Amino acid sequence: MIRHMKGAFTATVLGTSVLGATLFTAPAIAADDCMQPREAVADEVRYVQTHLNVAALMCRGPRYQQFPALYNRFIRKNRHHLINGREAMISLVARLDVSLDTYLTRSFNRVSFESTRTDGFCDRALAALRQSVGSPDPLDMLPLLPVAYQPPANRCGYAGQAVTADARPNR
């Protein structure tokens, strides 16, 4: 969570150095494998969280002063999605042959890097975050984020079906 501290906010961020675009891409799962529905949903929810975290840290100034409070509200509101998705994320990254910390750091770095190259990043991220307040599903924000989500593999089991963060696949 972001905390106000003497008019500014602080957070611990791992691996924020920009060393090259290759560090920002997630490793891919073997071509014959795919993300299970729970893994895909968990990865998407975590991406939304990561994206908003980057925005809350990078978007400064009076225009964006509500970012920390809105981000914290998003985290509190969606905490159960993040906690419930942890096991699926661990399963996913194990098949990617990376640690969860490494995977999340790469995602954070990619969004951070792309934010500097995306017109209106802060305004678009703030609009998405404001919309999240009224949405029961954090995945409603996915198409609104300024930096597009890139899954590490194809999804299996539900192509073309609508899936929410509360999806409980039968698998």
C-alpha cells in the first residue's frame, strides 16, 4: 500500500532500474502448454494491481494527489482477489521457471518503462482507477489501462468466454 508521509508518499519497490527491454518481458511457457483459467485470472488481477502501483508511484503533482488514496482503496477492496490468486500465481511462475518476486518485478519494470513512452499515462491510469471504485470486478479495468496486458502464454479451457476475478473453474 502507499502511505502518505509529509505530503509525499513512499513505497518499497524492488528492481526499478531500467536495464533494457528484454528485462521487461515475461518468460513464456512452452508452446504446448497454456495458462489454466485460475492462473490467467490471477495474472490479470496482479497486472492491474502492478499497473496501478506504478501509476501511484510515478504520477505526481496536484492533479494526481488522490492517487495514493484511490490505490489504497483499490487494494483494500480487492485484497481477497490478490490473496486468493497467490496460489495460482505461484503455480504459473513455477512453470515459467522464475520466482514470483522476479516475475512481478519484471511486470513492474515493463509498466514503468512503458509509462514513460505512453501519452497520457497518468491521466488514463487515474481514469481507470476512478472507475474501479464502482466496479465489483478488478478485471473490468484491464482494457482501460494505458499499458496493455501481455499474457505469458495462451489461455486454455475458456477461449472466448467471459471470466471475472471471482471465476471458480471446475478444474
